[in-house]
Amino acid sequence: MENNKQSLILAQARNKKVFSGSRPTGRLHLGNYLGAVKGYLALQDRPDLDCIYSVVDLHGITTPYDSKTYQGQIREVVLDYLGCGLDPQKCHLMIQSQVPEHIELAYLLGTIYPVSRVEQLPTYKEKRAENPDYLNVGLFYYPILMAADILIYKSELVPVGKDQLPHIELTREVARKFNSMFGEVFPEPESYETNGTYVPSLIGSGKMSKSVEGSYINLTDSLEEIKKKLAGAPTDSGKGDKVPEEGGVANLLTLVELFEGKEEKEGLEGKYLGDGIKYSELKENLANAIYKELQPIQEKRKYYEEHLEEVKGILEEGRGYCSIIAKETLREVKRAMGLV
Ligand code: TYM
């Protein structure tokens, strides 16, 4: 009976795989939503794909975190996912650490990957700079574990924001190298980007990020909170002979384009070169447009907050499904590497 179930799952698993994940370092923000989750949603609707979406808790512990609140944080991200519309009928939701084969594959892939390449990664350098007193081996292993997350399911498509592209490139390199050393096992996965692949920060420089206070709007923020956060975004006099291409104003205009459309943004650019932009009005309209998108997400999320047993069942299904595929891949990898 158990064997039949496994064969059935493996047969279903023949569809082209999609994998992606988010760290539970806080609730999801607009950057995560536009850059990643919107891609997850688009792909779960394609019948030719088999999508696995994860909360990557093992990645989340490579930077400082609180072990006492961590389970709660993981749950928040699962609720955010479900609120956004990830549908357990169309995709599998899983917690990374519940399928420990990810770690075993990461170790095996680590043995074929050069240290020097990891050190060059912009994301590694960034994290090292942010937390100079927390330089742990796990952080070093971060991109290899990410490659293992993707390759353990032989995933071919990975919906991620622009900041993750160097990691996808590394994953492709690892797959190529493995195949050339031990025979064809892995596909070379490709990234899938949405049109919000880079959501800028509210503070005028860099991307919207959980680790930079004041830079983000969470999916669970109220209209008042959104207004307050936008009020803090830096602006200028509102007019000039050239529309800024970077900084606070440029970032606000990008957000206008993402939430209110290209025409609205072009209209504001015209005003900047003419009579001037009234930022209080821009921010008011933008806050309303953002909230309009978030309100249905918050309502759906509330349903799941009140049905945590159902959420537990969804994660249990994901764990079971992913374990079977992950074990199968690991067996194949070990055979190829001469370990069995
Ligand atoms: P994380 O947790 O930093 O972010 C989750 C997803 O959100 C995207 N994102 C953004 N997109 C556009 N604009 C932004 N400002 C912005 N901020 C975040 C990220 O690109 C990401 O897609 N290493 C990954 C987690 C991970 C993973 C994986 C992803 C671990 N294993 C396997 C894909 C596949 C990370 O730190 O994402």
C-alpha cells in the first residue's frame, strides 16, 4: 500500500518542477510579494508544472535570530503565503528543515564547489558586512544549501527576485559540474522573474529589505501604517529639469508604476518637469493603491489564522510529498558519486 502510494507520487512528480522559498526573518513585505510570490502564483496555475514553495528556516538561522520566537515567525510566513493565494490544491507547501535530505545534498554538492566562488558572491559579501560578528560556517554554506533546495527536486524553474540571480547562476554551475563529473543527474534550472523583480527601499537607497528598518511595507500593514511609512520616504522640491533616476523620488515613482501603472508614473514624470509634483497627494494615492492590493490578502490570511489545524495538514502533505522525491534524488546522487 505504502509502496503504491510512493509510486503514484513519483509518477505525478514527473511534471517539470518549480521550487522557491523565503526566509522566515520577518513577515513578508512588498518586495517579497512582487518579486517572488507573484511569480509563485503565476506558476502554480500552469498545469505542466509541479510547484513546491518553502519556508527556508535553515537559511534564516545563518543571521542573528531568536530561537524562542522562531516557530512563530515560520508560521507567519506560511500564513502570508496562504493569504497571497498559494493554493494547496495547486502547489506543495513545505518547511525546509522538515526534509533533511536538503542538508545532505548540500554537503555532497559542497565537496565539488570551490571556496573562492562562494566568497565572490555579492549576497555573501552583503551579509558579511551586515553582521560582521556573526560570520558562521552556515552563512558560507548558504548558497550551496540553496542550490541543494532547488536540485533535490530537479527543479527547472525558480521564481525569485533580482537579488537572488547570482544564486541561481551558482546553482546552474553546480548542476553542470556535478553532471560533468558523475554523469547527467540534474537539469540546469532557470530563474523566473516578475515585473516587480526589484522593489526599491522606502528610505531612498537599495532594495526593500527585512533587515533594513524603515525600508519596507509588510503585507499585513494597515492603511494607517502604510501611510506612516510612506510619509517617511525622502523627497525633494517636486520639480526640476530631469526626473531623478535614483534616490527617494525615483523609488516612489517605481512604486507608483508597480501599483498604479505606467501611465500614472509617466503623468507624474510630466508634472516633475512642469508645475511640480505634490508629494502629499502622490503618497496618499500610492498608499490607497497598495492597501487595495493588500486588503484581500489580509482577509484570506485571517481565514487561515483561524484555521491553524488546516494549515498544519497542508504542511504535513508538503513534507510527505517532498520527502519521497528528495529521498529518490539523494539515492541517485549517492549512486553517481560512488557512495553506495
Ligand atoms: P529572501 O527570504 O531574502 O526573499 C524571498 C524572495 O523575495 C525576493 N525579494 C525581493 N524581490 C524584489 N524586490 C525586493 N526588494 C525583494 N526582497 C526580497 C527574493 O528575491 C526572494 O525570491 N536565498 C533566498 C531564499 C532561498 C531560496 C532557495 C529561494 C533559499 N533557498 C531556493 C529560491 C530557491 C532568500 O534569502 O530569499
